[in-house]
Amino acid sequence: MNELIWSKPAQIEYWKNIDFLLKHWTEKEAIEFITKTEGLLEIIIENPRTFRKFNYRKNIHTVPITKEINLFYQVKKDKIELLRFWNNYQDPKKLDLKET
């Protein structure tokens, strides 16, 4: 089984997205975001190369969580590192996918 590692930016952005949903939407949308994320993480753990490669650096993949949020992750042997929960409304030039 693959080990899942959360980078610091991924942790911060994940919780910021949940906080935003709770503040500006409803608990229902926050729960849907959490549930969708958990389902995608299960797929990623089972088969890390399921989702499309991102042309930034070797072994980085991306998957949309919602139309506004993409998850970027890196595959390394038996480890998967979650890099970012990127809000697509941000400037793409600021997307930094450095490893932790």
C-alpha cells in the first residue's frame, strides 16, 4: 500500500477551503468537499497514476476536486505526496509545486 504524505501547503489549503465553505456556503458543501476529497484520495492510494500528469515536473499528477479546486500530488515509489489544493481563481504563475 502507498503511504500518503501531506505537504504543509496542502494541509493549510485543505483546511482553508473547508473554512471558506463553512463561512460563505453551508455545512453541506463543506461535507461534500471532504467526502469528494476522501474518495479521490482512496483512488490515488490504490492507483496513483489514475489521474492525468501535469506538465510541470516528472511524476506530478492533478485531479479536480471541484471546478474551483485542483489537487496536485507527486508519486514516488511507494509514497504519494499531496502538494497543493489549488484554487483555480488564483494566478497560475504563482503555483509552486516544490516538494517538502
